[in-house]
Amino acid sequence: MAEIVAIDGPAGSGKSSVSKEVARRLGFGYLDTGAAYRALSWAVAEGHVAKPEAADETFDGFDYEISLNPDDFWVKSYGVDITNAIRLPKIAESVSAVAGVPAVRRFMKKLTRDLVSQSELGGVVVEGRDITTVVAPDAPVRLLLTASEEVRLERRAKELSPEDLATLRQQVLERDKSDSKVVDFMKPADGVDLVDTTNLDFEQSVQAVLSIIREQL
Ligand code: DC
């Protein structure tokens, strides 16, 4: 199985862009685990999958494919390229509820581990909310990327320029609040290294993560 570099953190911590760049520089794969939660929300909205509720749900029929190539990222489900569709606000609004269902989380843990083991890559940077604690607590490198609330909101505002900042603030903070009821991604678990990117630019954040990986791998 590929070596896992596990990276958790909240929205706007720089987690996705930093993880992708780190994967590129190491020649590793990159796995965005939030994409699967978003894709499942999309599949529920499109009527491909019943709304997850039952504790014994298995999601056997969930049709999901994701690229682990940091230079060619795509997500497909039921023959549809949903790379962009899963970033729409309506998915962001419904995804926390789906991610809060315990059966969904069990399914996602297995899906993530299967995607890594089937990849035939030497290493994969896996980013999410519960990778360091639940999905890969045994990973040789485990990091939590954080940044102050102000900086996280500013970064998100730059990504989604036309958004009204007040709505954005409400959406991001509410999603973090609801997601953190399920898993704690604000404080590092035992043995997890903390990288605070509040005062770091992109390149400095990448270097901080790379130096921890080089120390530990
Ligand atoms: O990272 P993201 O915004 O694409 O994640 C989408 C949602 O999925 C987010 O609301 C929290 C959830 N998620 C999770 O619960 N565990 C993960 N490992 C990844 C994402």
C-alpha cells in the first residue's frame, strides 16, 4: 500500500491547494476526500442514491471515480463529470448533513483506503477532516493545517469573488461548526503535527509541510 501523508484542516486553511502542490513536488498522488462526500450529496440530489439515514446503509451501488493525479483532477459519478458540479453552493449546503451520518463515514473510510491501495503509487497525500484520526491514524506523516478565522475567510473570499462576504462568513463558519460536531479538525490529535498558515504565504506553507514530510518519511 502507498505511504499516506494525512492532512486535515478546516475550509480556507490552505489544505487543498497545499496538499496538491506537495503531492506534485514529491511525485505522489493527491486524494481529496471531501469530493466523495460532495459526490454522494450530488448523487442523492440527482436521485441516484436514496437519502442516507439507516444505520446499516452500505452504498454498494454508489458509482464513484476520482483522479489521484494532482495535474489532472476530475471526479465522475454515474457517467457524469461532476468536477465542477460538486463545488456549487447547493452541494456545500447539503454536504454536512450527509457527512454527519455514521454509515456514510464508515463507507467513506473504506472507500478512501481502497482508493489508496488500488492506486499503485508510492505515496498519496490524502486530505480531509478525519484522515489523521479515523481514516489513517497509522499514517507515517500526519498533519493538521490551520489558520485564523479571519485569514481563512479572506482566502475563501478570493476564491469565490462575487460572493457577499457576510453570507460567505455565515456559510463557512456554520459548515465548520456543523462538521466539527462530527470530527474535531481544529485541534491536532496526539502525534499529529500542527502547521499554522495564518502568517505564511502559499510557498511558505508548502515548504513547512514538505519539511515535516522529509523529516518523517
Ligand atoms: O473539504 P470539503 O469542503 O470539500 O469537504 C466537503 C464536506 O465533506 C465537508 O462539509 C466535511 C465533509 N468531510 C468530512 O466530513 N470528512 C472528510 N474526510 C472530508 C470531508
